[in-house]
Amino acid sequence: MNTNTWLKKIMVALLALGIGQAAWADDVPNFKKMLQAAEQGNADAQFNLGLMYDKGEGVRQDHAQAVQWYRKATEQGLAEAQFNLGWMYDNGQGVRQDPVQAVQWYRKAAEQGLAEAQSNLGWMYNEGRGVRQDYAKAVQWYRKAAGQGDAAAQYNLGLMYEKGQGVSQDYAEAVRWFRKAAEQGDAKAQYNLGVMYDNGLGVRQDYTQAVQWYRKAAEQGHADAQYNLGVMYAQGQGVSQDYAEAVRWFRKAAEQGDAQAQFNLGLMYVNGKGVRQNYKIAKEWVGKACDNRLQLGCDAYRELNQQGY
């Protein structure tokens, strides 16, 4: 059995999804006072009342009521309400799902400078959701939000530079934007920054830096980062070789369903590296990898089966 198959993952290609709903406009007083102010036309109160219904804070959760109050606040031009109404249309909460309407409301808020709306509008253009797919416009809106410090937009802008979508491919620029998001704690950006250091893309190859960023993402539960950190320990790249640590990180990723981690964890049991040799447990893990459509896992499972394990 080939015991040297330490596969590293390359780049997360998934875009950061839309940001969660906006924060409270103000501290929320009791419901009656909020309702009274909202009925008197106070836009902040209308927005906050929408949030109360949206989140079930102080009232029974009711998305339809949330939409009603957000809409009233949008009539007064409140950007946060426009954004949240777009979110409701985007996700079909309290209204029939309608990406076109979502784009309309995100755009209104984005044109008022709301970073979260700019980021989400970029994502809609990136995905061709509610609008015709347009990478250049996606980059335009990501850049506006990223310039305001929006971590999701910074991450997505990094991806656009990494893939050369809507801009000329530029790994150094990808690194710059991944770093900005990573320093804000974005796990996907931390992972991708680790990949850039691991492979010497846009920066000088530096396994120690790769390990540092993989670890930050791994500690937030990012499965690909956990897997790659396991590989770094198994190979002794950027850290002292430590099979027990490799097993620990492979296990974390494997338990999240990562097929390559499941396969590598199986190999560790086959070879007794970092764990006591156990072919039965090894077979279980490579079998899980096979179930997740990793051919190496299927091959290993078949070989162990033929050997009577």
C-alpha cells in the first residue's frame, strides 16, 4: 500500500456568502415604546422593530412582520433597512424568494455606502444571482466594501485576483487582500493565505508562515486548514515532524467529513504513526473516504479487505 500519499489542498474557491443582517441602529428599549415610535414614523424605530420580529427578540419571531417594518424604514431611505429587506428577499424569509428584488435593495443600500450591501451586491454579480453574471462589476463592488474594511469583500476580492476574474490575475494582490481579511479573523482568508505561503504564490515560499495561518484557520474549525496542518506535521514542513499532532488534525478534519483527511487518518492507523497500529480502524476511515468518493480510499479499502481485515 502506498503510504506516502500526503495530498495537500490548494485553494478554497468558495466565495464568502452574504453577510449576516445589520446591527441594531440603537439599543433596543421595550417593545411598547419601540412600537409607538415606529408608528409615529421614526425610521430607526421601524428598523429596530423589524429586527425584533426578525430575530424573535422581545416578541415572537415573525419574518413577515419584520419585512413589513423594514419596508416602512426603507421608504425613509434607511440604508440598513434596505440591506435587510434585500436579505429577506435573497433568503425567502417573510417574502417569496426573489433574487432580483434582493439585488434592487442591496443596490439602494450600496449606493448609500453601506459596506455589507456593497459586498453582497458584488457577490450577486459574481454568482449571476438576480443579475447577469459580471465579474468586473463584482470586483467594483467588492473593492468599495473592501476599502471600508469589510472582511468578506476583502476575501472575495482576493479570490478574484487569485483566479483572474474581473481583473488580471495577480497573486501578490490576492495575498494583500487575503491578509487584510485574515488579520480580521476570517478563517477562509487565513486558510488561503496559508496556501499562498505554502506554494510560494505572490509571496516567497515560507512553510512556517503557512503553518501559522493554517493553524489560525484550523482553530476556528476550518476543515481544509485542519487537514493541511496535519500534512505539515506529517511531513515536518514549517514545524518539527510530529505524527501524533498530524493524527490530531487529520481527525478533526475527518470528523467534519473531509475525504482526504479520512484517508490520511486511515494511513496513520495502517502504519502505526502517531497512533497504535490498527487495521480495523484504518479500514473504517478509508471506507469513509471511499464513501465520500475519494478513489484512493476505495483502493485502500479494497486492499485491506483482500488482506482479510
